[in-house]
Amino acid sequence: MKPQKSLRARALDILSRQETSRAELKRKLDPHAESEEELELLLNELAERRWQSDERFAETYVHSKSRQHGRLRLQQALQAKGVSEDTARSFLPDRDSELKTAMAVLRKKFKAPAADLKEKQKQARFLAYRGFDMDIIQTALKNGWNDDEEWE
């Protein structure tokens, strides 16, 4: 029979594989902790040593997902993973980069501009599902297939 891993060893195993938010790490370690105080002490120590950082997690998450998703979806996902709104806000894409992403996602999914209203609504729903707001969606639908980089 294998010896039980310490709470610290479990935390380091999790953190060595991928960046994790404090709330996610707490959720994963909670079943193995003897007490809430023990878990909080460990989480505080990991944060002090910068082995776990919500800022680094948010930056990594946004960097990996921002080529496919809009600001709203990224913000919602970070919130669900326990990252504060202030922390998340500093890493979310600006309007221009979000618009470029929306246009790229639109061109990749749909090879041509919408021929009719039904197709335009389908494209708008797709972008909304990806987390783009209506302003970005309207601009992307209007200018998505223009070759020049100028948009309104």
C-alpha cells in the first residue's frame, strides 16, 4: 500500500502540472485537508513564495484562450475559477485586439459574408457564444471580410 501524500506534496503536484487559481487549488485539496486552518496556511505559504499566483494564472489563461474567445467569455471563465474581477480586468484584451480576434474567428468558421438575414443571425449567435459583445459582433459582421484593416 502506498503511503499517504502530504497536503503540501499534493499541492506541489498540482502546481507543477499547470497554473491554478487559489480557489481551484483549494477545491482540489479540500478533501485531503484535516482542517480549514491547515489548508489556508498552506495556500498562504504557496502564494507568499509565488508558487501559486492568481495574476499569473489569469495571464496564462487569457493568453491561451483569447485567440478563440471574447472578453465576456474570458471574464466569466476566470470568475468561475475564483479569480477576482480586478485581477481579471488587467489581463483581458482591449477592444482592438478583441475585434481582430472576432473577425479572425468569423472568417475561420464562415468562409464568406452572410448572404441573407438568417445567415447573418447565425454568424452573430456564433460570435455571441464565443463571448463577444454586440458592438464587437456588429463591427465584425460589417467589416469581417474587408481586406483593409480600417473599421468603424
